[in-house]
Amino acid sequence: MLNNSQMSDEQLVEAFQAGHLAAYDELVSRWQSKIRGAVWRVLGSTEDAADITQEAFLRAFRGLKAFKREAKFSSWIYRIALNICNTRLRSRAKFTLSLDEQREMSGFELAADTEDLGSGIQQEQITRHVRRALQGLPSEMRQVIIMKEYEGLKFSEIAEVLGI
């Protein structure tokens, strides 16, 4: 038999369902940092990212015995984490500004000539403004952008994660 690090996610799920708990440890090892990164990009908080990632994997552990493998494990764990993010965002009932309102408040205008953006300070400012703009988007839109641009998921994978 292959060792856990050589097994596919699907094989690890099957092994876990057959009673091999170490298979779950490998799944966590493979996906924990990616899930934490996605959650951090959605919520913008390192503490929330750690808490929600832990909660997502705990929920996955509890539900993995009944997991029917209709979706990939990666899509399933992303969906669990994003559902928790959505619940957290709703509970915050946080006021968000439109992109135009944020740009007006910050005085930030994207330069037409990207060669002028060479300095590290300008790059830092752009990064900060992009993060702020992402936070201003509705959760569903922000999640799609994060999964595509930061997590590198294909549109078909994003559709699977979001159930659309």
C-alpha cells in the first residue's frame, strides 16, 4: 500500500472512512495552509483565519465518515470554510463601502502608466488598497476573486466549491 503522502485526496478519504485516522492528518497537512490563506483573504484577520480553519477541519473530521465523494475533498473543505466565513460576516453586520466610495475616501487613483508604480512604497500602497477594495465587495464576489486570483482555482473548481 502507498504511504499517505503518495495517496490522492480521494484515496485518503477512502482510507479514513475505512478507519485509518492518519489519512485525515495527511488531508489536513495538504490543505490547511491553503484554507487558512483563503479565509484570511476573505476576512482580513489572522486570528479569524486560524480559528475558522480549525473549525472547518473539525467539521470536516466529524462529517467525513458520511462524505459521499460527490465533490472533491478540496472543494468540500473550501465550502465548509467559506460557509463559516459567511456566518461570521453576517454576524458582524459590518458596513461596507462601494469601490467608488472607498476610492473617494482614500484619494487613491490607479495610475494609467504602470511604469510609474515601480517603487516598493507604491506597491505597498496598491496592495493595501486592493485588500481594502476586496473587503468592500460583497462576500460572494470577494470569494470568487480570492479563489481565482489568489488560490489559483479553475472556474469549474470555484463553481463546485460554491455549488453554482
